[in-house]
Amino acid sequence: MSSNGYIPERALFIYAHPDDIEFSVAGTAAKWASLGCEVTYVVITDGNAGSHEDGMTQEKLAAIRRAEQQAAASTAGARQCVFLGYDDGMLQPTLALRKELVREIRRYQPNVVVCGDPTFYYSETYVNHPDHRAAAVAALEAVFPAAEMPLAFPDLAAAGFGPHKTNYVYISHAHDADTYIDTSEYIDVKIAALRQHKSQLGDWDPTERIKSWSANTGKKVGFAYAESFRRITLKPIVTESEAKETGK
Ligand SMILES: [Zn+2]
């Protein structure tokens, strides 16, 4: 278990819906961005089924939710937000989706890919949403090994998206979390980012919910507020001081 202070140079957050990042990992995104990381969001669906409003259409809702997500990304300090335009509620971890994610990983060349948990259940009271699971499976299948294989999707390489090896994968909401990020100074930014999703929140103020989730996570490692991850090392970054200690 580590309370990890590593700040990547570039990080790519890959999630299914507008608002997934804000509910789960926007504290980490805001922290990394404010400490100099180039943060990019990839939002796979347009969340275009999430409305009960009369007269709403999928097209209208997609436009609203993209604008809200863009505002939320800017609030957290993300450099860009990429929308892949898939339909809400229908997501599958297809080869076509894997290829699009490989393209974005190769385009932005992150040290860290952050994504959700690909399992069916990670709590005693929740079955993972099919879109969340599909997004996580597709992200993990894109980051390893396809993104780093020169002969995977050769037309991508021909179009200028050559292979890229990501250093670390951070899986949020994992039941076997081993990495905790102290987000105490960024809890207000996280809440402000979430509040950009006005079409979803209505009059509900998410402050207490977000603070209580983040405090419960922080309690495990002695932070006021935290977000937790399972961290997978694909290609370790050896810092200068570590290299001196180990003689590498
Ligand atoms: Zn979601």
C-alpha cells in the first residue's frame, strides 16, 4: 500500500460517461494538473440516454452533456477532453473501440492511463454498470499490449500514431486498492467540476456525498480526503534519486 506522491508528465483518463470522472477521480486529475501534468480526458459515450425530460432527444442531450463535460474538464485543469461519441447504455468492448483508444493513447503518449474497474462487482451493494465495465475492459485492452505493439492496427502507425508504452495504469474503485492519492486540497475543485453536470444533478448538492466518500477513503491512510486506485506498473519510471540508491 502506498500514499503515492508521483506526478506524471502526461495522464489520460478514459471513462464511459460524462460525469464518471467527476464522481470518481477528478480530485486526482485536478491535483496532477495543478502540479504540471498534462491531463487529457477521453469520454467514450455522450451520456445521451440520461434524461426523463419531455421533448428531449438523444442529439440535444449529447450536446448538453458534452458542454457540461468540457466545462468540468476545464474546472479541473484538464488540457483537453476527447469525445468518442458512442451511445449511452450500449457500450461494448469491441475491437473498433479498442482501436480508437489505442489511437488516443498513441496521440497523447501518457505516462499514466487512469480507468475504471473492469469487474462485475467490487462492492457488496453494487453491480458494475455495463458501460463502466466495457469502458474499463476496452481501456485495459488498448493500453496493453495493443498501444505498444507496432504491428497492432498498422494503419494507425501509417497515419502517424506509432507505438507507445505507458508506464502505469491506475484503476479506480478497485476493491484491492493499493495506491492512495491525497486529494485534500482539491476536494472543492472536484465538487465544482461535478457541479458542472447541471442536467444530471438538478437541485441536488453533491458536496456532502463527495466529501463523505473521499473522507472514508482518506481515513484508511490518514488523509482528510483521498482517492484510491489499484496501480499496475507496465514500465517503471526510475527517478534519478532511486537510480542512485539502487545503482541502476
Ligand atoms: Zn457512468
